[in-house]
Amino acid sequence: MEDYRTRAKTLLKRKRFLETAADALREQVLFLEKESAARQNDLAARELRPIEAEDWKRLLSKLDDCRFRLHLLEEQLEQIRRAYEVLTPYQRDLLETFFASGSRNCAETLCERYYRERSAIYRDRSKALDQFTIAAYGVLLR
């Protein structure tokens, strides 16, 4: 029996990495698109030599690969965003602090911020994680 809460925790822990990677890939796609357009204009006026044709194919292949990887990252980020929509700001903060931020002393920080006991913070975190998991995957256990 698979516990989807484990998947949800992993997804939340990877959130910052996914955002950073998506930003980097967007920049790379933009650069490759500009490079492609520049080469296309340059090569339209003359015939391609075999070496230039291979470079052109590599460039287009790399552009397609980057677009595909960006699409996969954006799907995961969209999954997180949709799951966050069902949570309250308090629940989002709990999950961000415990899983996405990677900070130490999460419970103490949240206890001070929300004036709640440690056990209440952990209980609320568990409920928030369950709601996030159901929103992201549709199930808790399978």
C-alpha cells in the first residue's frame, strides 16, 4: 500500500528546486529561440553546408529538449499551485516552513509566529499535508 503523503512531502521539498530550474530553462529556451531565429535569417540567404546543417539540427534538438523539460517542470509546479489553492494561508505557511524552506527549528518558529503549542502545530501540519495530498493526487493511500 503506497502512502501518497510521502510523495507530497517530496514534491514540497523539491518546490524551490523546481522553481529555480524552471526559471533557468525559460532563460535557456529564450536564448535558443533567439539563436535559432538569428541563424534562420542568416541561412535563408544562402545554402547550408553539411557542417552548418548538423549545427542547425543540434540547435533545434536542444531547443526541443529544453521545451520538453520546461513543460515537465511547469506541470509539477502547477500541481503544487492547484493543491495550494485548497489550503488556507496558515496551512500553506506550515507546509512551506516544514518542507519547502528547509529551515531548522521549524516548529519553534511556527509556535512563536502563531502563538500555538508545538503539538498543535504538528497536528495542523498533518491535516494540511493530508489536504495537500488529496488535492495534488486525489488519494492518501493506494
